[in-house]
Amino acid sequence: MPLSSLPDECFGDILSFLDNRSLYRCLFVNRFYCKLSIPIIWKEPFRPIYRKPKFPLVINTLLVCLNEDEISSLIPYKIDFPINKPPLFEYGKYVRRIDQDFVKQNIITWLNPSEGYDVDRYQDYRVQKLMDVIYHMILRQGSNIQKFKLNVSQNDSYIDLPKVSTFITFNPGITDLRSLNMEIDLGHNHYMSCQNTIEFLTIIPTFCRNIINCDLWIFKLNRIFVKPFLDIIQLQPLERMLICIVNIEENAKKIIKALEFRSETLKELLFECLDFRDIDLSFLSNLKRLERLKFIYCKGFISHHYEFLSDKKFQLKELKLWHSGLDDLYDRFDGNDIKLNVIDTMIKSLGGESLNKLSLNIITLETIRTVKKYCPNITFLHIKIFSGQYLDLIIPLICELPYLKILNIQIGSYRVSASLLVKTLGDYLTTVHHLFFDFFIDLSSFEYFTSNCKANIEKFIIPNNKSLREGYLICLNNYQKVHNSLRVLGIEDEFDLDDEESEIIEIINSLKEQNIPLGNVHLANLYDSESNKGRWPELRHSAGLGFRNAGQDPHNDNNIVKSIIKYLSILESPSAPARKPCLVDVNEEISDDGSGDKEDDKEEETELIEESSTKAQVTMSKTQMKKMRKRNNRMKK
């Protein structure tokens, strides 16, 4: 099948599911792969320094892209950088996401490679100048910024944005900005070091036209920011808004109240770490299109909220009610400013027949009865249990939810009996397809569950307990022989197959023979955080290629992965070798002219091969492993 038979847009979409390490390999297949991989890799070039100290090498490539005027402006500042031949691409125009703090980190570390990210270097005058020049080059080359993140603090480490003229001179620039994330920690008497940032936020409401996502984290609120924030909420067509305000005062209340201006656009609203004691929630009834509402570690739901909510009905699809201050509770909720009647009313009012996804950490017999009665169509349930009271009655009620398909259970107190919970689930669970246990389970209880469970579980995430792992796998192997339903098995956190005993390897091989992919699962990928939208992780496999999480529907994800494998295998034979590009991947230590440090290149390539082999051992047959080794040998040559 010739490459031309697949449109560039379709092929680019396929490549977008690969991680950066796999995309980097695509650069060296041929020119066609290279041309389509570069924009994806350079979409977000600035990454946190603590993850990989050599990330600032991206600054080298960006400096090679400067024009004569930009280079001349650096001469008085005695900034030395390598003069290299012109780059193969205008990398700046591919940048779509910028985190101001990461830009600063990269520049500081690039200026001081021997010292790294040294806080004493914040005041280096060269940092601000390089910041100005790099922004100017990116926007001059035609970058269409889609996502921008600011972190404004009152300490001496803050480096201001370039002058606002840099952002409004070039097109498209920030005119099509879609997402704005702002962290503000600035008292009333500290704003002289961020004048350009203030001016930038002042022009955003009128200069930009399509901001649909806004995250607002306020730790200390300087009143000079209040008007820009209000204007952004009132004038931009926001569809999603996150608000975290540590100290509630009058200006903060104005920002929350302004949300009623988004009655025709706002679909998702998240509150984090807010005390609602003195906040009127009546504005929620004006949000006509609201589908997802989340209270994350919030508190202060009191009687006047009860009076308002008892008369209102919503049509939400997703609700998260994660109350703060529960970590120290054991078996009682009263006396800790938690009004169970208000929580019960919130579930009644905010839930309903339209609700299909619920996260709740106040689990009592009354709240679960309310869920069953008023939220009958739930398909996804994430709970964290702090009280052991009536557990033998609560679990059967949960299992009676007729459409429940995904169940994620956490335990927040040692007084909750994990054994009773698991055994009760074994007796009553019937409809769930995806199950995650995030707590320690003794082997006898786990064996009871797998022997008695009637549900045909397709995805199962189990705890990583090394001493019990063999027993867990034996139970699951027996479960699979009866149900033949498991499609994905995950083990929480990391484990190394190479360190396992031969008995465990035999069990794993038995599971693999039943077509069950087995791999590590990281907790960060499972919890219902804002970064992953509650997705279940897809295991990375298929010849060592890493795939990004593709979505919530496991069937769609599998189809996507199969399509990627299919197309990559069809297009595996390159028609012409690609010229080695400039520094195209901020994860790889390659210089702009492609020469770089030979030993570093060799080590990096070895890491790629070793990682591929490790992943293959988890998910591949012996025949596939042989093919993988041959491919790795070709790569080494």
C-alpha cells in the first residue's frame, strides 16, 4: 500500500497516539514519517526540568531558529550559543502549548548547565532577555498557541512575560487560544515584578475569542487581577472551568458569582479545596447546559444549601462529591462539620436519571440508598469508604445498581474491614465489567471473591503485594478458566517480571495463553483526576510502541490501537531514508546538526531497545519475541 493512499490528516491522527519516544523513531523511517512526526513532537517542547535534566537542549534548537535582529538583541547580554547551519524546520511554528514556568526552568538550566536549576540564578538578567527573544521567535514563525499556563507568585523567582506587543503583533499568535491555566499567589502589595503579565491578562478577554477551558488556582489574590478574571469569565465562551480558592473573601465570591454569565456555554464545572460556608450556590440553577459538576476536597455544605437544593433539579451526567477532612475519621461523620442531610439532598438534587458517573467519599447506608433511588442509571461508581458501619448492607445495595459497569473502590480507614467488603462483593456482584481494588486484600478473602463472584469481569486491577502475588494470580487463573471474560489484567504500581519466581512466570504464561494482556498500572492513571478524566489505562504493547490513553471506551481504544498497528505494519518499508533532523524531540539528546555526543546517542538507542524488549516480554508470544529481537538487531546495525 503506497503512502500517498492515506491522507496526511489521517496518518497524523494515527501518529498522535504514539508517545514521544516512539515518535522519535518515526523520524528516521523516511521523509514522510518525519514531516508528520515533527509537529506532534514540537507541540509542547517545554517540559519540567526535574523529570529529565537535559531537557534544556531544546533551547539550543530554538536559538538556531533566531533571525538576525533577534540574534543582535542578545549581543549586549554576552549570551554564548552555538552558531549552527539553518534548521530543517521552523520549529517555533509548531508550538501549541506553553507553560511559562517550564520555559523559565529550561532557560535557567541552559544558562547554568553545571549547576542545574539553581534558585540563586533567578535574578540573572539574561533569563528575562532570553525569555523575550524565544517568545518573539515562536510567535514570529507563526505559532498558533492553543494552551497557555501562568504561575504568578510574589517571591523573587518570578520572571515576567515579554511585553504584550510580542503577543499581539503576529498572527495567529494567541488569537485562537483555547485553554488558559492560571496559578496566582500574589498579595496586595506585590505586583511590580509582573507588570507585563498583568497587561497580558488585561488584553486576553477582548483579544482572544475562543477560550473554552479555564483553570483558576488562587492562593493569594491581588485585587489587580480581579477585573481580568471577571472579564475572561464574562466574555469568553467557556465550556469547562476549574476554580480553586484557598481563602474566600469578597473578590473571590465575585469570581464565583460571575459564572452565571456562562449559562449558555458551561458544560463542566469543578471546585477544588473551597469552603462553601458563605457561598451562595443558587447560581448553579442558571447553568442550563451543565453536564459535569465536581466538588473536590470541598467543605462547608450547610443548611442554607439544603434549602436551595431541595427545590432544584439538574440534568447532570457526572457528579463528584469528594468531601475534605475525612482522612482522620474512622466510623462517624457527625461532629466534623458534615451535614449528612445536606449531602443526601445534594445527591437527590444534583443526581437523577441522567446521571451515569458518580464519585463519592461519604459512604453511609442513607447516602447509598439515595443513590440507588435517585440515580438508577449509574454506569461508573468511584467510592472511598471511611466508615465500617453497615458495610454488609451497603455493598449489596451497590451491587443492585442495574447498569453499573465500572467500579473503583478505595478504603480510607483501617477500621473498614477489607475482608468483609471483598467477600460481600463476591456474593452479590453481577453486572460490573471493570473492577479496581485499591486496598490490601488478604489471600483467603481474594480467593473467596474469585471463587464466588458471578460477574464476568473484563478489566481487573489488583493490588501489588509481592508476598501474595502468586496467590492472587492463581486465583485469577482459576477465575478465568470458569468465566473466560478477562481481557486486561493490571497490577497496581510497578513490578519486574525478571525478578519473579518460576512459579509466578508459569501462571503468567497460563494467563497469556488465554489472551490476557498483563502489565503495570500506575495509580495516577486510574484515579479520577483532571488529567485523565477517569480513563482506564490501556496497556502499552505491540512491538514496544507506546500509546497514549485514547479514551474511556475500551472497545474504541482497542480499535484505535489495532488501526495504528495495522497502518504502521503496512507502511513499515520506507521508500527513502530521511535526513537526520535537528533537535526534534526534547526527550532525546541530539544536537541540531545531528552529530551530538555519539556515546549519548548510543546509550539512548540502547535504552529504547531495552525498553521495547521489556514491554514485549509482558505481552508477546515467543514467536513475537524472536521477531522483536531481529528488529532490535537491525536497529543496532
